[in-house]
Amino acid sequence: MKTFIANFGKVNYLWPDCRDKSNVATLDDEDIHPFWESGDREGYIAHAIANKKSAAAFLICQT
């Protein structure tokens, strides 16, 4: 089995619990979470590109 870890932010505080319990944790902002709940992938991506910034304060670009 391969494991991929995406550590967004300065500290991945959920990693110890996820590792110990074999869980995957996802975090969303409140304004984008409804897209995830409804399975609206295209809406999620469009909203993120239009409204979200990286940790370095750059707008996300679609390539």
C-alpha cells in the first residue's frame, strides 16, 4: 500500500490521529464545504479558483 500525505499549513495536527486510526482527514472552508457535500466537483473547483488563495496569498490558477 502507498501512502500520500498532504501537509497544508504550518503543522499537520491531525496526522498522529489519522496515522494511529488509519483515517483520512479533509478540511474545507465553510463557504466551499457545501460543494463537497453535494458532490459538485466542478462547482468546488470553480469556487476555489475564483475565491481561494494559497498560503503565500496567491490566487489559485487552473492550468
